[in-house]
Amino acid sequence: MKLSATGSTTPFEAHPEYDGQAVCVDVTPLKKTQSAYGERETFRLVFETTELRQNGSPYLLFSRSFTPSLHEKAALRAFLKQWMGRDLTTAEQNEFDTESLIGRPARVSVVHSDYNGTTFANIGLIRADKSGEPLKPSGKYVRQRDRQNNGDEKFRQASNSNESPTPSDWRRVKVHVGKHSGIDLGELDREAVEALATKWLPTALEMEKPLKADRELIAALQLAKEALSSEDGKEGNCPF
């Protein structure tokens, strides 16, 4: 996919909390989804990690949903910047092929959040893998576009169970830094949330080994930014 800036009933088990190596194994086909901005096309990135299930196959980790946009305010652009450790070049912005992400290694921090009794696994942080021995695809995963039955129930359950929590979920995460330490993020006024996103979040994203509380707050602030941007009534109009 090129971009331009111009049948099982078994409950799905969320990826364990984790900080380690990962590798991208899929860019899912575009599908229409409903959002605060109406219907739009989205896709997700799928990763394997070193965590193994009981059957020996790697756990799958799904990113949040992205729109196919490389605008400077777009969520995909920010995600790629974290992952690559740099912003996209002008040439990449003009014609970026998401297929180039297949097989690309990463280091990820996975944080859990609970919503309505369900545990969700979210990518709280992604960065480049500088280990010198990157993780490679296991070869056991079949890309969604290559499946004979794209409505495969087992894949659908895995995909849906890894959706990022709704924006209301970030409000229950406790702040553990600064003068608001010990207070739920949702109890802070907008100015305080913006201050955390502007001053603390960039530093936190550079942490080599963030603590669990750091990963939770990183994920919550990223959701908060989306929610506040939605309240502004225009995608990408987030003040931070």
C-alpha cells in the first residue's frame, strides 16, 4: 500500500505485558470503520515478539488503527517517527510503501489496560531495535491478505481483542509524576493534561527501559491526545 503526503469460540488471550524485541509481520488491508469523524478507512500493523504461546507459536501484537495518512499530525506519522527514531524524509513522505515495514524489527513496550472486564494489550512505546541481532519473522503467520477466507473467525477475534481501549479508559490511569502524582488523569483539567503531554511525554518516549507506571501513562496520554483532538472537532488539530 503506497501512501503520499500530497471460526473459533476460544477466548483470545491478550499479549502479556512485555518489553523486548518485535518484528512486523503484516500490514492489514484497509477496511471501513466508524469514528468520531464519520466513516473512514483504517489499517493496523501486526507484530510477532519473543513471547510464545503454549503451542510454541509467537504471540501476535496489534497496533492501534491508523488512517493511510502521512500528514505531520497523523497518528501513523508519529508512530513511524518513534519506531525509526527519526522523521520521514521528504522522499519517503512523497511516496511511502507500507510493504517496506514487513520484516522490520523493533523494540516494543506492551502495557495492559482493563475495560469493561476485558484486558487489552497496547503498544505503549515502540522504538528502533539497536541490538545487532534483530528478531526475524517465525514464518508461522499468514498475512491477512493471503488468507483464503478473510472472514476467518479466529483472526477476527484476535484482531478485535487487541483494539486499543476507548478514550474513556485513559481517564482511569493514575499520574505518578509531578505535582499531580496519585491523581487519575481524567480528573485533571485540560491544561494539566496538555502540560504532561508536552513536557513529560517526549522524555518518557526516549526511556530505554520504562517502568510499568511509565508505560501506562505513556499509553494513556496518547489516548488523551486523540480524545482532546476529537473534542476540537477536527482531526489533527490537537494543540500538542
